[in-house]
Amino acid sequence: MLLLLSSVEPAAPSFSAPSVTNVAQTSVTVSIYIATPALLISRRGLQFSTTPYPERVIDETGLSSTGGIYSLDLTNLTPGNSYFFRFYAENSLGLEYSPWSTFTTLPTAYNVTIGGIDRTTDILANTLQIEDIINDQVNTCTFTLVDRSGNGLPSNDNEIVITSNAGTRIFGGYTTQVEISKEGVPRASYQCTDYTRLLDRLLVHRVYESMTDAAIISDIVSRYCVGSGISATYVVSSATIDKISFNYIQPSQAIRKLCELTGNSWYIDYNKALHYFPLATNVAPFNITSSTSTYSNLKIRNDATQIKNRVYVRGGTKLSDYTTYSTKGDGVKRQFVLPDKPHDVTVTLNGAAKTLGIKNVNTTGYDYYLNFQEKYMEQSSLATLLTSTDTLAITYKYDIPILVAIENTASIIASGVHEFALFDKSISTTQSARDRATAELTDYANSIIEGSFTTTTAGFLSGQYININLSEYGINANYLVQQVITRSLGANTFSYEVSLASAKTLGIVKFLINLLETNKNLVELDQNEVVDELVTITDALLSDSLLDSLVTDSAGLYSTWCTGGETSPSTRARWDLFEWGA
């Protein structure tokens, strides 16, 4: 029998077509199969660059290796760039190169400028996080920056603008905190706040009367935000305010105070435009139903621990109707104690009107003197003492404590009685107390419901309404988007963690809207807080004021005429010799 032995002829290295995998913004994996028949490889490597020229080389020498799959992970690449690459290998028969191939890294989902300098490639993608919070707080942004570009670490208090690839600003504001780390290449962690910081540079100290809420906000912006770039472009008028005063508070607090009255919401967008609008007009990008697939990790929490379904409100006091207190004399006493602190007092003795002064204020000339705090009237020492046949009648109004109780019958049937008392001396009418009790019931009569979910769909903002209808769980209601946390996942992808407001927030908004609609023109706040505006007199201001009342005379550099007096030469004076009279 004849046995045939096959043999492989030795040859220089050859290559298969390369493959490109794990493409990201700053990294990629490239692979190739190297064939080196009957010989060992002594050297292999990769050349790559943004042009077909070997600017960067990975070279492995001194090898004694067989062929096979050769794979390399390339890092520290530039997002969105195209790269040329080729492999090479060498054995005893020669050095060979694969053909040039290309790959393109993923672009970033955003562009970041800090202090006017593009720092996009310096941001560690998976550290970027933006928090959009319903405007009780400012929006924030955090990230870690590594100085790959060689521009140095940005200093604090720099303007930062983050723009999506679609050209939409997804954050704008200022760097406010920096934490520097020394780990090879300079790096730092940054915390930024939105443009509310520009809004709040000055304090509002002004009274507004008979103006719409939109006109008040526009005036605040024009007076207290000059040079900030903030505009009132998207402020919607919804109510006329009879009177409101702001006593040295930040503009954001003033706008928030208006929102509390009107049930509206507000925010400053990342183009420095102020938005003020009814909540119900701002709708989320999608609602949630059993067939919705654009979200994950939905959680709904139901908390019954805060239920309050019978609310007592104890306010201040109001005046009663007129009442008359009658008493007799005894021939001895001149002081007559009243059962209440009196208001609007009139006095008669045996049906005849008597004059009434104030104790320790009016000392003579009156028949009787009233001590309000001590609740008594004192007869004049000059008058004849009253006897048992004399009737002293005192007609007055007195203070009645404001106390109301409101309950939610349906909640009591479902959960039993849960009482709550609220004390507020500023409440001066029974109707105001009822309104306050109703608001508390609206807030707390039912379980507080809140929740959250995650989505990759952009467009969610705090203050939006979203409807959740999941019949299998017995849920069908509107919720308020309270917070949106935007996280960069790298590879041109963001995730959005959406937090839903509790029923408490929705309840108070509905109550305030209803209250506003029934009585739009009776809104008033803190009249007694008004503080006069202060003016600091400077030399320049004083000089301007004097110049307005004087006319310079040609007789000399320091000579003037008094415009309100005579025009004879005797009225000419030198400033360094004379003092002007009144």
C-alpha cells in the first residue's frame, strides 16, 4: 500500500477580512485572522489614524507565535471620528500588511461648551447627569471632566451650555462647585445650576396693585434682571391680582408666590426664557397604559399614613354683631368690668348718651374712660357716683374666635375618622378658614400616591401631566411629573428617570385653580409687610440735585446765581465762601 503525506508550503503571512465590534464613542474592538503557513510569527501589530497613514502603531516584537485570530481594543478615541487601520505580521519569509479598512466611533449625544470652549471630548460620558426639578428648586447638572484636550480644567463660575445632536439645549447655567482629583491626567467633578442663578441676583421690594400676574412678572424681570439676558417671552396671563407686596425676596420666590396663588407653574428654559403657565396645559410626551412599551421599572406607592379627613381650622378673630351690656351702680364703684374686650363702643346712662375717652390717653373732658386691654370702663372722677337706680348701658362688638370644621364623608366611610387641627392667626374670616380646611382635605383625605419609571424617550419636563391607566391594578388617574433625572449612558444614549408627584401636590393645585376661577380678583398678600424703598445718597446724586436748581454764571468759575431768588449781583456767591440758605 502506498501512503501519501501532505505538506504545507511555507509562506509569508496573509490576512482575512477584518471585523469591527464594540463600537463606542471613544473605543472599539478590531480583529483579523492571520495565516502563516508552517512558520511562526516574529512580529505583529496595527497601524491606525484619521488618515491612511500610520500615525499610531501598536507593535508586538520578539514573538514566537502561530497565526490565528488577532484582536485589539482601541481606546481614547475621539467621538464621531472616522479612522483608517491596517494589520501587519512578519515571519521569516517577510512582512505583510492587510488592506486599509475604516471604522467610525459613535458621536456623543451632546455638545458641551464651558466658558465658550468646546469640552465635549473631555466629559466622561457615563458621569453626565441632569436633574430637572419642579421649580421649588433649581435644575442641576453634574459630570466628571478629564483634560484630554489640553485646555486645562475650567474654573468655577463659568457658563455651561449642553446641546443635543438635534440642536436642542438640554442644559444651560453655571458651574458652581468644583472638586479636583489628582489621578494622572488632570480631572475634576463639577456641579452646575441652571439660569435661576441669573434671575436671583437682586431682591424684589415692590408693591403691585390691580395688575395681571403676567404684568407683575414682566415688571420684575425688567426691573431686577437687567443685563441678565432673561426674557418673559412665555409668560401667560391668568389672573388679576388686587394687591401683592414683595419685601426683599428673590425674584424666583416672588414668582413662586404668584404660582401658589394662581395654581400655575414656572421655569426658566436653557435659552434664558421664563415660562409661566397653567399646569394643565403642559402634557408629557406619552401616557402609560397596559399596551405602552416605552417605559420600564414603573413603581406606584400608596401611603395611607397621612390621611386626614376631618380638619379643624382655628384662625384669628372676627368682630361680633353689636351687643349691649347693662349694669347698675352701687354708690361706691367707678369702674365697671366688661365681659369682653370691646370694639366700636357707645355708652348711655339712663338712656342718655355719654362721652367716652381712652384711659391714660384722654385725661379730662369725658364722662367715661375705656381701658381696652383690662376690659373695664371708668367713670370720670368729677361725675356723681351711680346708684342702684341708675342703668349704665354699654353697646359694643367683641372678638369671636374663628373656628371651623370640615370633613370628607367618603374618606371617613372608607378609612374611619382621622382628625387634624391647624392654627393660623392670619385667617381673619370664616370663609377663609373654610377655604383653608377644604384645601387640607383636598390634600390629605385620600392616600398619598407617588411613583416613578424609567424611559429612553426624550421630552419629559417637571410640571407636565401624565395619565396612567392600568386597569389590572385599578389605576386610572393623572399624575404630575415632579422630577426628571437625565443620565448619559454613553454610546449616544440617554435614560430618563421620571418621578411622579403625590396626590397632595395635585390636590392643592386643583383647589387653588378652582378657588382662583371663582374669585380671581380677591387675591391679596401681606399688606403690612410693605417696606419703603431705600435710596443711598451719593456725592454724584447730591451734585446732580444741586445743579438742577442752579444756573452757572459767566462771572467766574465758582460763581452761581440762585434761580429762586433775586437776580441782582448781590445774590452771586462763591461756593468756597458762602453757605446757601433755605
